[in-house]
Amino acid sequence: MSLAEDIKNLREKTGAGLMDCKKALEECKGDIEAAITVLRKKGLASMAKRAGRETKEGQVVVKNDGKHYAMTFLGCETDFVARTDDFKKLAAAVCDYVLANPGLNYDEDQKIKDMISEVAPKLGENVSLKGAYNWEVSGKCGVIETYVHSDNKKAAMLELACVNGDGSCCNSDKVKEIARGLAMHSVGMQSMWLDEADIPADVIAKEQEIYKELALKEGKDEASIEKMMPGKVKKFAKDNCLLEQGTIKDNKVSVRQHLADCSKELGFELKVVRFVRF
């Protein structure tokens, strides 16, 4: 299991913040149960009595006010609770709060914790904030688009910039369509990072360790294994990085090439600045 998956698993079990989970896992060398203990000792595991009950269900909510774009995921234990009016109202209220308050550490925000604590007992389940983001366009010219899957649990937000643009591209339906299509792609293809340079060194090291172990079992020598490593890393990037993945319509054409083709068609360069997904 990758570090990202371990962090996701730990967040579902404890409701603790992303960075707190990452630090706890690093401190416990990937031992999830030990990391839960560390978080509880630090008082970072919300709703301790229900910490062992995973919040695999829930609802993603996206909102914008024309300048800021918010995306939140409120988790619960069952689909039954996720479909209740009380839970839906809470999910919407949390997103409204995130939209109105940019720049906060939402994982540790007391107001959000209080909002959840007020409603969760009535729902009878562990309810936790699985993620929250508030973005605005980071450059002079660009768009932010979101995509929420039909299950309301998988979603993505993506910023697409028009390099050297004059600000007019934000009104382009075509640019918005491209950005939304890429957000949808990241959900469908479960993109983990933007490109190879964004893959954490420890993730690459772990993948190389796995490749090496498998190759040794196949009888390959050390020299041959070292030669094949760059190609294995490229393959890992192609499978997991948004720009390196093949497009959904044609997996022989990478997203990077698709963007280049769209840029040529539009007459200006498009660049993915960032994306996040649930």
C-alpha cells in the first residue's frame, strides 16, 4: 500500500488532518495502528469512541462565488446516512463555510469540528471532514473547474492556465470545457500526481524496491535491474501522473499531447497548474 493510501486509510479511521496523518505514519514507520495511537495521544483523532469505524460513504459538495472555488468531502459510515437531509444540510453548510473563509487549515478548524459535533450524535455515526479546498485562479489568466461523479463521493478540482494570456480565456467556454474534461479524467483514471517530477522520492524508492525484488526472483542480475529501473519509473509515472496518462478517448495520446493539440487549436498555450481529487 502506498503512503497516499495509508494516509487516506488513517484519515478515514481517525478523522485527523492530512499532515497530521502523514507525520504520524512517518513517526510509526507506516504502522497504521501505532499511528492511530499517536494521534489519539495528541488529541488529534476526532470522535475517539468511533475512531475505528471508517467513513467510506459521504458527500462531495462544490461551490463558487465567481472568485473562490470550494470543494469539500464530508464522510460518514453508511450510504443511508449520506442520503439523509440532515447530513446533506451539514455537508452543504461545511462547504459554505469553507467558501466564505479562504486560507484556513480546515482539517483543524474548530468551527467545522463544532458543526460536525452538533449534528453527528443525531446521525448516530462517525462523521468526519475527509477533505476541503478553497482555490482562486493563481495567475493572470486561467480557469478553475470541478467534476463530481454521480456517486457524489469521487470528485476533482483543476486549475488550467492560459500561459501569457490577457485574462480573457476565463470567459472561453472551450477552455472551461477542457479543464472540466481533465478534472473528469483525473477521477476516472485516479491520477495521483501532475507529472513525474511531483512523485515523492519515497514513493519512487518504494516502487524501485518492489521492482528489484520481483526481478531478483525472476533471476535477473543486479546490472540488468539497474538498467531497467528508469523504464519502470517511467511506466509508474505513465500509470499515475495526469499529464503522462493516456486520454480516456484515446489512451495512445497522452494528456500532455492532448493539451498541446488544444493549445495549437486555440492559438495559445494551456498549462495545468494543479489539481486535487477525492
